[in-house]
Amino acid sequence: MSEKYPSPVERASVLQESSQEHLLNRAKVLKLGAATGFGVAVGLAARSAPAVASSSIRAPRAVPAAVEPIPGVLDLYINEGYTKMVDDSLVYQRGFGDRPSNLGDKNPSLRIVPKIFGRDGSVTESRSYPLDAVKPVAGTPLPAGPDPANPGQYFIRRNYWASYFPQRTIIAETGSKIRIRVFNRLAGTHELTFAQTGHGRVDLGTGPIAPGGEALLEFDAPYPGTYIYHDPTNAPVQRVMGLFGALVVLDPEDAWRVSPGQAGFERQWLWITHAICTTWTGIEAAGGTVDQDKYPAVPRYFMLNDRSGYEALGHSPDRANNLAAHEESLVSGYPRQIDIRDFGEDLTLGTIRAGQMVRLVNAGIAYHQIHFHGNHLWTVRRNNVEWPREFGKVDEDGHVALQQWEDVVELPPMDRKDCMIPMKRPPDATDKVWYARTEDWGYPMHCHAEMSQTAAGGLYPGGLVAHWELKAPLTEG
């Protein structure tokens, strides 16, 4: 192996040694959580080949380099490799990839390009959905026209703009069947589980897949909403290693609502948060198994849609990355007069008074507190359970379950929250300032769990950061 890619043993030794002081200083600061339990497989057909005995830390792969595709079936490969962090460090990771790849690949396949399961039984690769909707330039939808009753604001088009989704996303239309074939290319046993997607909110999964083995998982698309898929082995270790992603289920006949009868939106964003503990990745890279009691997790990198710091903000030297970051993560739009009572109906045909929907997903292990400047968020539901408009309740975690404006949205591990950002005039903008604006107004999003703003134990702001934009007035023509 070249010097650029250190051996797993060398990498583990350095990471464990360098992480001890870091662990002692930060372990008590982060409140960590675990994943849900093992799932139930539906329509499961698994064929597992035994691992080949070897004196090396990795068994030889029994999986062929490529397999014959099956129509309507998504093939996922459990791969490993090194990925570059925001500080240019190379960190060992695993993931569900589109194609077979090996440890030494410079561009390992550790996450999939978004895939769509259609009602017609098709599997389509696309970063945007709906497939026939207009793609917004750089991710920002253009308005339908000025709102005469509210100077400086605009009417928003109804059911018009497509939304962009990040890597690791699987989209399923209601009425579709999700069919996934999984190939385990690693030396250890792994599995694929879709959390809370079965009847009664049970997990559905392949069950353990031996090294070199494969499994076929089939199930009907669940209720519209946001779900997490992951490997629950030694939870949450394999999630930290990178074996996770998001499933978004939408009704194609009502694709601009978070769920039937619920809030409408102009377009939506999916934010997948994740945390990486280099102590754990080092142990697993060396062929070991993480003992969570001996090595409690201490994340050093905090990701949003697999980017952090200036890369997440779309200000890197890589123009292609910047455009993708803007399309997938930069919540943006033109100001509008929003009606929070019904999220949508407007007197002008074909327009709505709605904001932008942000699906917040925490596939990591740190508790996050998502805080937007400029506008508060209106939380619609949690873990695909609609919150009421009145007569709320205190849930089992001691939190009030009620649709309301929130300054900070708490996001525990494995949680999903669907929130509306109104894209309205900020409450502290005076008339003189508001009517004189000629440029986009940019506002930060940061997590109130302060450690998540750093990378590698001190690079600030190198962690879980993002921003949103309220667009400037359009000039005539």
C-alpha cells in the first residue's frame, strides 16, 4: 500500500494513542445514544458463504467483482476504504456502496447515489424528485411572481419544483415494493436493517450476512415519512463506521406534502447528520471489535450530508462539490407571506403560502440541537408521528409534543424530525433595511452542542455547520 493509505494496523495504533487525551477531555461533554434493536426480515432469502481461513486481519472476499443485475432490485455492496476529512486526514470507513470496491481504492464506493423505487416496479438513479418536475438552478426555486399585498415578497409555485437529495438516500413511492440485494465484502458479519418500517413500527432487515455472503430483502414501502437504514451490529459501532443511510417515502400523487393531509412545501431538503469516532474506526480497521465499555465513543468529526466545515457550506476549491452542497444542503428561497394555519392555500391559482421543508435525520451518536438564525422552525412531526396543533402532550422523553415555533430543534440519535422553515421576513428587519436590500441575506445554522462545531478536536468551525439564504428582490425582466 502506498504512503498515502497507511495500513490498518499502523492507522489504528496512531489513532488510539493520539485519541486518549482527547477522549478524557471530551467524553463527559457529549451525550451519546444507541441505535434501535435487531429487525425482522420480510421476504428474506439469504445465502451466506463461510469466511475463508486466513492469517491476515482480513479474509479473502468470496463475492465476485460484479453480478448480473435483476430488474427492480437495488444492489448494495458493504465496502471499506479511506475517506478524506475536512482537515485532509484519511479516516477508515465502511458503507453501503453502489459497486464493489476495495480497501486501497482512492475512490471507494461507501455511499450510494440516490435511488428511487417507483410504483411501476422500477429502480431509477436520480438526485432529484419528482422525476418530471423542474430542477431549480443551484437548488433555489424561482417564485411565481410578486405579491402585491406584501411588498418585497412573492407568490410561490405549487407542485412545480423538484428537490435534490444527498448521497445515501433511497426514495420509495407509496405502493412500491422495496427490493434490495446486499453483498458483504468484509471479513466480519454485517447486516442491513430499515428501522421502524414494518407494521407496528418494527425493524425490517436481512439478518446477519456472513463474510462473502449475500441476502435479498423485500418489503412494501411504509407510511410516507423519513426512515434510517443501517447495520445494527454491535450498535451503534457500525453506524459510526459509515453503514447507514436514509429512506424517504413519498406519495407520488401528493409529492409536495410531508405526508397526506400534512404541511405542503415549495421544495424539501434532507439533512443527514453523522459523527465519526476515530478511536473506533482505528480498532475496526485493525481487524478488532470495539469494546464500548473500554473505549467509549468520542467523535472527532461531525458531518452534514457527508460534508463538514467549509465543504458543507459550499466554499471549497472543488466547484462540483460546492454546487452539490448548495443543491442538497443550502436551504434557500424567496420571501413569502406564510400562513402557518394551513400551510398553503392562497387566493391566487397555482400558488401557495408555504415554506421549505427540512427533514432532519440523526444517523450518528451525538445529541444535536439544530439552531437556525433569522427564522424559527415549525416542527411538524417526529419519527413519522404527526404532532397535534393543540392539546399537546409530554412524551416519554419528557418533551412537549406539539406543533410550534422552535428556536432550537433537539435531535437525539436515530431521530427524525420534519420541520418547516417559513422563508419569511426576519422579525428584527426594520422597514428601512428590508426595503433597501439588494443582496441575498445569508444566515447560519449551527448546532448548540458546541463540540459538534469542531473537527479533529479543535478545528473551528470545521464540524456540523450550514446556512440558509433569503433571496434578494428580483429585478424587472
